[in-house]
Amino acid sequence: MTKHLLLILVTAVLVLACDRQRVYEDFMDLEQEFWHQDSVMRFQFAISDASKPYRLIALFRNKQAYPYHNMYYRYTLRDAKDSILRQELKEIFLFDPKTGKPNGGGIGSTFDHSQTVVESHMFPASDEYSVDIQQYMRLDTLPHILSVGWRVERAGE
């Protein structure tokens, strides 16, 4: 698939994926398809209405050549003063452990995964927030991870 065709396809998916629930969504691409253990992905976003609950979702994109069926990562949610609001170690299954079939949607050998890390979070104020995501595997370098993302959406709509 040419880069031009892939760009058109990705743009079409993004346009069709627009929804009213989404407050924030962004991806960071990993250089050379490796996620180093000391590489922290930081996403900054604003919450304009703290009176409503929000769903917090981690997003990952990987190649089929990823050598494991799962991945551990840690996320840390912080307020504008850099105080920790939430911190948790999570596990996501990128492939079925028995069949090896990829979980998530994909095109060719690339797969997208999303995992709700908090179903309903009440932010303390309408303000700026950030989340750090770091791979937590027992490897210094995790191969075939293409990008990491974060999504915040209104819960219950």
C-alpha cells in the first residue's frame, strides 16, 4: 500500500470517527517502532466542564510482529499543579494468548487497540491535566509498537 493511499484511508477513518463524546484524542508515534522503557509519553488536555464524568482510554498501535500477546504499561494522571490524581499499572492483551489472533482492528499487519482505564472519572476542576504513559515490560526496548495515544470522552452519553 502506498503512503498516499494510506494517508487517504487514515484521513477518511478520522473523519468518520468524529463523535460528540470525544473531548480529547491524540497519538504519539514511536521512532523506529521501538518503545524504550524510559520513554514517557505525555499527553496534555483541558477539561472545560468538571461537573460531568469522563471515560479515560489508553490507545496503542502495533505491528503483527510484536513478540508477546500482552503488554504492561503504567499511566499517571496529573493536575495542572503536577499532583498525581491517579496512577495504575495496567495490562492489555494485544493478541489472543491461545490462538495468537490479533485483538483490536487493523489494516494489513498494523493493529489498533483501546483500553478503558477509568470508566467514570470526575475531575476536581475545569482545568488543564496531563497523563504520562510508560511501558512496563521487563525489556529496555519493546519492539513493534508504532504509537501510543490517549482519549478522554464524556461518560454516559
